[in-house]
Amino acid sequence: MKLVNLNADMGEGFGKYGIGNDTAMLEVIGSANIACGYHAGDPLVMSTTTRKAKEKGVSVGAHPAFPDLQGFGRRKMILPLPELEAMMVYQIGALMAVAKSQGTSVTHVKPHGALNNMAAENIEMSRAIARAISSIDPTLILLATAGSCLCTAGLELGLPTAGEIFADRTYDEKGNLTPRSQPNAVIHDPEQSADQILSFLDEGKIITPSGKRIDTPIHSICVHGDTAEAVAIANRVKQRLESAGYTLVTLPEVMSS
């Protein structure tokens, strides 16, 4: 059986402002990366999203970020590593408490936005993130960009580490995500998204625009929840994966298979 996980970032509203269609996405995905208050989310949003994820049988993950509410966590910040570790612990711990109050638990951690992109290319940042996760619970799954420094750091520390590819983002020649500042960084067409995902999964590689193949374990697929096409992309990716013989499950189920 070919198992794979479909995940989405959610709980990214704040106060009376909502972002994305979390209710619809929870009908499609297997795992939810829930914002922890630094780039989006607040205690009520976190609680509501966690409860809805539990009701749908969707596994819950913490989605920590830089303290950048105005920039949605997509602006680079340079922090001392001890501060970065403490910041991670603070956010993960907050969601763990919220999840417990809703009768569920956090099973994975996925950094958000600029934090994730910077760590993907910076091994010392990645090691700090991995240390923070391990200090809380070394059984937490680190969901990291496939082939990145963050994957390397997680494996070095012995964390269960899941490689993630993106359905709605393009890649550069190094196998990193194309910066959002560049044209065509975001994929809006559901068929193009599904084509990319299936090509990566079928070969077990990230395929760059020039056709270069980068070997990497792949466990999970992300569809960003804040785009207008998110639900359509998630549905089409799921349909195409199931037609190709894949079974979509939660991230803990993939990692335990």
C-alpha cells in the first residue's frame, strides 16, 4: 500500500479576521498545521481549529513562526539561537495545552514561512529548531521541507522526521522553494499542482525546472490554506493521488508504516 499524507496550514485568522476555508480543507486533508499566535492565530482560533480537526480525525501539528503578525511570518528575522529555541518551545507548548483542553494532542511540528525557508538552508537554525522540539517531546514528528537542512538536523537528533513537498509552490535548481518575490512562485492551477506532486512521488525525487533529480524521502504534501485556490487544489491532488493508487492518511500513520 502506498501511503502519503496531505497537510495544510490553518487557524491563520486572528480576532474577527478569517483567512482560508479551514472547514472545507478539513474535509480533504489528513493533518493540520495550526498557527500558534506569532504569525497568525489567537487562543480562540487555536482552540476552535483544534476541536474541528479532532472531529474530522485530522492529526494536529504546531505551526510556529517568527513574531511577525503584520507580515504573516514571511519576513526574515535574525535571532540568537537561544531566543529561537525559546520561541519554538513557547509556541509549541501553547498549542499542546490548547489541544489537551480539546481532548487531543499535538503530534508534529512544522515551522512556518520565513522561519521554515531560512532553516531549510541554515543548518545551525535547523539544529536549534530540532533541539527545541526534542526538549519538549522527542517523539514529536518534525515536518520539514524534503531534502533541506531541517530534515538533516531532525535526523541528526533522532527525531521522527517527515519530508514534505509542496503542491502549490514551484522549485528552484537547488531543490528549494522559489521565493515568493519571484514570478510563478505560486501554482494556481489544480492540474499543474497534481502533475508536480505525482511526478515527484513516482520518482521519489524533487525535479527542478531543468529536469535535475534530487533524491529525498517524501512523506507529506502541503497545500497552503491561505490561497483562493487552496480547496480546489487540495481536492484535485487528492483525487489524482487516489486514482494513482495512493492512500491518504494522517502523518503519524505514514511515519508508523
